[in-house]
Amino acid sequence: MTPEEFRQHGRQVVDWIADYLTRVEQYPVLSRSAPGDVRRQLPAHPPEQAEAFEAVMADVERIILPGLTHWQSPNFFAFFPANHSGPSILAELLSAGLGVQGMLWATSPACTELETHMLDWLVEMLQLPASFLSSSAGGGVIQDSASSASLCALLAARERTTQFASNARGVASHLTAYASSQAHSSIEKAMMVAGLGRENLRLIDVDAHWRMRPERLEEAIERDRQQGAQPCLVVATIGTTSSGSVDPVPAVAEICRRYGVWLHVDAAMYGTAALCPEFRELFEGLEYADSYCFNPHKWMFTNFDCDCFYVADRAALIRTLSVLPEYLKNQATQSGAVIDYRDWQIPLGRRFRALKLWFVIRTFGVAGLQAKVREHVQLAQEFARWVESHPALVRVAPVPLNLVTFRHADGDRATQQLLDRINQSGAAYLTHTRLDDRLVIRVCVGQTNTQRLHVQQLWHRIGTLIG
Ligand code: PLP
């Protein structure tokens, strides 16, 4: 493809995306593809000769579109959102166009320095602790996902607890970690990946509102210490996946401080809400965290992948993730004057992801981002009130922000039937969880273009289904 052809096809693709976003509401939100439907339409073998770009785009429309669940539909209320926006898409295109590999400062200084700057901007925007600033002993880095951030937090915690990187004996099987029974499954996975074993993750009981019970955490740590284990990491969650509950971070932090255990706080979706001063009380105690993560790729209009991961002291993280082969040695690294983000993550290579944060923050402005978040929260709270007022429905968990959980008063079968009917209609997509061993429907309001009308339409549909 010559630059001239690229210009022409690039315009076609941008037009196609703009059209897609205009018509996305017309499609069933949840894909109706059956297993194998997409592959059946693809040729068994790759083409020997070059094909026309138009032919490829025609197949996107014909084969790919029907096989999509439309995450950018304003009627997508499932899981947590993975929202995006025009500026974020364009920044991704620019990132691909520049094709920069930012593993070292020296391999593209702008890639590293813009990232450091964006992570510092976010400290100010979200009023995060000053210890997360790059000018302190800590700092922030973009990870691909909250799962990677939690794994890195675990590895840094292991390092601080055992000096793992310089410990020739290797794996420390006596290390234990703690998270509430409502914590995300990525914590369990991190334990598996790090070789610490899922059986060494203690799932701490929660209270009636699905928040970690600090006294149970302390009991578990005490018990493990008495049995010769070394407590290494506690993960507190601000916005659990199932119910949106918020662990009592100050009380958890106090226990971590007393026992010298690393505290990681996972605010994958709710983290964005700290943009608004009125929601910041949910983030109380963050100043005691050793590490923190949230996902602009969930609720800050920045397309996947973009997780912001902060540490209060970067020493353990870097020590445990640094290896420096000869071919990567360079003057800037050796001067100690630059950040090499390859030492802050598991892979070596990294994309220029800070561009999309830069574009989003500048084109929305902080006030624009706050307005969107407030609108989503207000819509979710309104939806929660409608649920509460309906005799056939039971709202399940408190709704501090944009996630509403409810069930049918007649039990699991009726709840499942309601969920299936909504999803089969194609008009909206909702997902489920289990709380107190009962099936629960989750409605998460967070898509970039979700407006009151969409939430009203959902409510209307629920109303006609339950009578
Ligand atoms: N933490 C919480 C609370 C989540 O809800 C999720 C996903 O929804 C994750 C972590 C994992 O996020 P990621 O897909 O960025 O790994």
C-alpha cells in the first residue's frame, strides 16, 4: 500500500467507523452468532495473491459485524464498560501510524515522557496521593490491564517481603495473600502465574454489603503467621465486579501497616469516579496503599488497553522486573536520569498508549470527563430508584456509583428468564452474578453515548416483561 493508497483507504476506514458508531444501535447488542458461524465464512487457506482493500472491508461488513457483540452500543449495560471515544480512536490510529516501540526511554523519548506526564496529570485529576507522582519515590505506568497491574503488585510485594530477585533459592512457597471473597478473579490468577499457588490466597469474608471484614483479615494474617507463613499482599477493591462494593481501605491499610504487608488497591472501574470531588470519599485511605490501579479503558473513554498502575515506592517493582541484556544497554539508562518502563511491566515491548490518554484528556477537558461520569452515575441511581419502586423486583446491593444489582422477587428462575428475554431481544445486553447464592442481574451504566433515553428504554422493556 503506497502512502497515497493509505490516505484513500484510511479515509474510507475512518468513514466506516463514523458510520458504524452512528448505526450501532440498530444491531442486536449481544451477537447472535453460533459457535463456528464466523469461521465457516472464512476461506480455509490464506490468499496466494493480493486482494483489493475494498474486498477486505466488504468482508468486515459481511462476516465480522454479525459476529460482534456491540460494546460501544449505548444499550450495552453488561460486565463493566470498555468505552472509547473519537479522540481515543484517533490517538490509537496515530500510535499505529508512528509504530513506536517504547521499551526504553532511548527507543522513543516522547513515548516515555508523555506517559510519565499523563500519569502525573491523573494524580492531580483524581487527587491521588503525592507518593504516586514521578517526582516522588513512586510513580505510575500504563499496563495493558488491571490483571497485569495486580500481578506486578504481587511480584513487587514478593520482592519486598523476600528480596526475591537476589534470592538464589527462588520460589518462596510460604507466602500468602489476602483479598475479599468478592475480589476479582485476576488476583487468584496472579497467585497462579507467580507460582505462589491459588491455595495461598485467603478469601476474606465480607459483611452484609459485600465489603471485606477487616477483623477477619487480621485473624487470617495472624493464623498464617502462627503457622509459619509469610503474609505478603493484601488486595482491597474499590468497586467489586459483582456488586460494586467498596472495601474499608483505611481499616485494611491499618492492618497492613501493622503487619508490614503490601497493600494493593484495585479500582478497575470506579477509579474514574475520583475525577469528581463528590465521589472521592470512596477512595479514602488510598494514601496508605503501596500500589493502586484503575482502568481508563473501562470508564474513561479511552479504548482498551489502558490500565494506570501506581506504586508509592518503585524500588521493589523495578528490582523484581529488571534484567538488562547487553543489546539494551545505552547511555541514557546508564546515566540513571530516565525512566525505562520495560522495568515496570512483564513484557519488554510496549506500545505508545499515552497518546490516547493525552488526546482524551485534552479534548474532553477535566470538566467534560466529570460531566460524563456524573451523568452515568445519575442515570444508574435513577434506574436503581425505579427498581426499588417495583414490587416484583428487589434491588440487591447499595449503588454508590454506576452499577445496579437486582433480582426478581420470585427467585432465580424468574430472574434468569428476565435476563434471557432482555438479551435475546437484542435491545440491550445485561449480565449476571451471584450474591448470597442468589442469581442477580447487573446493570452497569458507562457507555460513552448512553443517555437517559437508553436507560428509560431498558426500564420500559423490563416493565413489559415482568408486567
Ligand atoms: N478488577 C476488577 C474489580 C474488575 O472488575 C476487573 C474486570 O472487570 C478486573 C480487575 C480485570 O480487568 P482487566 O480486564 O483490565 O484485567
